[in-house]
Amino acid sequence: LNLLQIQRNVTLFPEEVIATIFSSAWWVPPCCGTAAAVVGLLYPCIDSHLGEPHKFKREWASVMRCVAVFVGINHASAKLDFANNVQLSLTLAALSLGLWWTFDRSRSGLGLGLTIAVLATLITQLLVYNGVYQYTSPDFLYIRSWLPCIFFSGGVTVGNIGRQLAMG
């Protein structure tokens, strides 16, 4: 999904990091994979700690639809052109909340999604501030204002995968 951002010049890596348009920085997949594993494990752990087992739409077909919607939201952030970033951010926020409402609806899912969005946004801000990479047309300090929406919907999606895997 990072390639969508690179292809539209939303995310810029230094020339020495990316040789072609079909590659990404070497550290992005391991970092995202590790974060996804942690988030996927965290959701069922928090559910059991709170004593609120997640029972809404507990089947693989629903999880796969959630993944498809998340990919669509990510694709929209890179491909759709809006008059300004506020419109794009509000649209992606509505889509992200719609993803949570359609596939999760738990208080723990909402809270974890928001926490993940805040923490991931802060980490991204630090990475961009330190010159690891940059965003074109940043409008929220060093990043794009819609990025927390992507982190929120990604957290909900990976959380649903983790919950489904924990059932087995």
C-alpha cells in the first residue's frame, strides 16, 4: 500500500533509498509488519482483559471485506483529488468511522483505533522531522492531515484479523 503513496508522489524518499517506482524503502515492510503483529495481538488481549469478548461479525468473510474497504480507503487517499486537504481528510475520517461501525462496533476497537492513530501519527511526525522521509504538501505539521484516518482504519482492520485468528 505504501507504493500507492509513492506513485502519486505523496510520500517522498531520498533518491538513494528508492531505485525504481516499484520498490520501497527496505525498512517500511518490516516496521509495518511488526506494528501489525503487535496491534493484531493487542486487540484480543484488550478484549479479554476488559471482559468484553468481541462478537460482532465473527467470520473470515467479514474480515476480508474489512481488508478490502481498508485498501479502498488507502487507495482513495492517494488517488482522489479534492479541492483541498480538509475535504479529503473529512471524507477519509467518515469512511474510517464507517469501517469501524460496519466491521467492529466495540468500544475497545474504537479506543484502540484512536490510540493507534495518535501514536502512529506522532511516530510519523518524528520520522519526517528527522528527515527519514517527507510528504509533499504537508498540512498538519510535517505530514498530511488525512494520515491519522489511514492509521485508524488500519488499526481496526488488523485488529479484526487478530481477533479472528485468536478464535482458532
